[in-house]
Amino acid sequence: MTATEAPQLTKAEPELVSPPVGTPGRLLTADRVVPAAAFVLLAPLYAMLSVMGHRQLRTSGFDLGIFVQQISSYAELHAPTSNLLGTGYNTLGDHFSPITALLAPVYRVFPSAETLLVAQAVLFAAAAVPLTRWAVREFGAVVGVVVAVAYGLSWGVQAALNFDFHEIAFAMPLLAMSMVSLGQRKWLPALLWALPLVFVKEDMGLTVAVIGALVAFWTVGRTRLLGLLTIVWGLGWLVLAVKVIIPLLSSNDSYGQGSKMPPLGSGIADTAHGFVDGDSRAATAFLLLAVTAFAALRSPLLLVAVPTVAWRFLSDNSNFWKPIFHYNAILMVVVFAALVDAVARSRRHGQLSLRGQRTIFTAVAVVALVALPFLPMARLVTPDGWRIDPQAVETAEVARMIPDDETIAASNNLVPQFVATHDVSVFPQRSTDTTTPDWIVVNRADPAGWPTDAKGDAEAVDAALVSGYVVRSEAHGIEVLQRVQP
């Protein structure tokens, strides 16, 4: 067998455990119940993790605050702007993510930072549905539960939910549907589900192109043509976004994110050196495969992960290399789809015994459960995980005190507490911020560490006091200054 072999479906194959219960005509079949149960359990679990994190000041202006301002602009039928990026800055000049406009109607009804966090939880949980349904249909209910738990508790998913809101939340269910369709040889649905990914973020055009390439390689005739057109669609939107749209709307007529990519040759050399030295790129690659007990390597569906892994590992920004933040979330969808496909294809060709299949899924379950105490969700089983930070209570009081039409500059870890009710920028102010805020709110007890450190915060506060601000209150380590002189 070769790594580029297309997935095949067979009519009669031995079940790994018990087959889905019921008949196709019944509503309560395992391939419906297990995915539905996964969604019903994971969505509120994810929401609780994110919302409690927000109430414990674990969220930040960069990036939750930016997305709140962006989606708030859409809700008001304006161009998507964020004063956190710069005064009047169009967010499409930073990243091409117009799909976030879909949240505007919801935000219009529920104007809160927590609205975005809950929406993200729902989208992440929705991705479990097609993955789990596929696993149930291939191997039975027990394996479906294993896949739901392993994906649902995976480190990449938890890391993303633990770090604000991001546009990649929309990619999760879209990519899951496309990957499952690929594995089931449903070529047209695979392509159709992939097409909207170009509106999630500019780099997703490469992912769409890979999906199109797989379909084109595995098929002939009209379907191959559709695959080739999908490649053109993905690459076309990538070029349009990074060469035209983003530079046109940016503040410096360029694609700023491109500055994080060194020349290709040096990037490849540095990545290879990093793997040899065992830097964070090697650790991330290991963890990506470990969640599937390395079985995903057997599936060509893993090729869909290549663009995301490549641009991250080639970048000179070391944060992109690490198993943190939101960068690995969509990769969880890819590796678990590859897991199901890998075991299914190995079974079809008699390359894996029933005991081997059980061993793989047992290992996947063990990895998920063993890792759980070290991941963010573990907080929810401790009293501290449900304790609201006193600073969050204090910022709520400050928000009520400051009139809605007055502007605020706040520490990065306080911005999300104000962003839904006030026009907010980050403090200390960046060079792109040309406003003079009416109020300054600084976290002196727990400095955000960005844009400056605690010393920088103190110097900025001293400068503000000299320029006409006075201290109005100080409680729980939060200092509030008001501008009283023009």
C-alpha cells in the first residue's frame, strides 16, 4: 500500500467492538446518539472553561478584545475596526477573516465578550459530531465514545479554548465535515465543506488547496476537474488576500504577518536544525501524533495538516512552534480524522488484527485521560476553577462608573472586561493609538507584561499623572486614572 492511496469503503467488515445499535430507520441509533451526546456534553464544558477563564482575568485584549471590537463593528453595520490594533484600524488589514461577521446578529442581541467565548465553544463541540459519527459507523459505539473523548479533551482543543476567541473556531466544524467526507469518499461534499475555509483566515487557502489536490489525485473526469478548481479557489483567495486585500486595508500597505516568514531556504534549514536539537517544534510534532498513538501516520489525510505545520515551523516567531495558544486546534480535527481513516484502511487490507485495533484505540483513550490533569480543563474540578477573581468584580464596578461614551486605555489583561461597553485601547498606548483616553485603568497587582513590563507600566502611569490625569480609585491592585486637564 502507498501513502497516497484513496480511502476505500467496503460493505462487510468485522467490527472492532459492537456495531451501531438499531436500524437505519430508527432515530436512536448509535451513530446519532453518540455524536449528539458528545456535542451536548462538550459544548457546555468548553463554554464553562472559557467563561470562567474570562472571569478569572485569563483573557486579554490581544486577541479577545480585538475580535469583540471587530464583531461589534459588524453588528453596527460598519467596517470591521479595532482601536486595539490602532485608531480606526480595519481588522481585514491584519488578517482576512470575514467569516466572523456571521456572529454579528448574535452579538447584536447579546453584546458581551462572553458571547464570543460561548459561540466558540459551540463551534468546537460541533466538530466532534462528524468525527464521532464516522468512528461509530466504522467501528461501533465504544470507539465512537473514545474518539469523542480523545478529540474533546485533546491538548490542542483545550489550549485554544484557554486562550481567548479566534476565527479558527469557524474552521473546526467545516474542516471536520470536509475531512470525514474525504475519508468516506464523498468527494463533492468534501470540496463544498472546504470552500468556505478561505474566509476563515488567509492561510487556510493552502489547506483548501491540499483538499482539492487529494480529490483530484484520487478521482478522474469531472470530479478531478472539481478538485483542480478547488486548488485554484484556495490558492486564488490566498494570493488575493495577502497581495491585495490585506495590504490595501493595512496601515502600511503591506501584509504584516508576512514579515514573520524568513526566506524559504533559511526557514527550512532552521526547522531541520530545530528538530535535531529537539526544540519546541519537535515537541509539538510529537504531541500532534501522540494523541492518535501515532496511528494517524498511516493515513494520507494527514497531508491536510502540512500547510499549517509548515508555515508555523518555518516562521521565525517561536510562539508559532509551541503546543500553546490556538495554533493547534484545527490540527486536532485533522489528526483524529486521519486516525479513523488509518485504522479503517489497515483493517480493510488485513494489516491490523482485531487486537491491534483495540490496542490503538485503548492507547488513544489512555493518552487523553493521562494528559487531562495537566491541561486547562483540570481547573474545573477544583474550587479555584470556579472562583471569580476579585479584580474582575472590581473592573465591573469601574465599568459601571465610567460613562459609556468615554474612552478607556486599560492593561491588556483588563481590556476584555471593558471592551463590550466602552471604546478601549491598550495601556501603555502603542504608537498606532493616536487617541487621548478619558480614563486609564492599570493592573498594578498583576501586570499584563505587554506592551510593557511592570516597570514600563509604572513609567507610563507617571507620565500620565504629569500630563493631566489624576488617580480616582485604587482597589484590588487596579488603579484608575481620569483625565481632568486638556
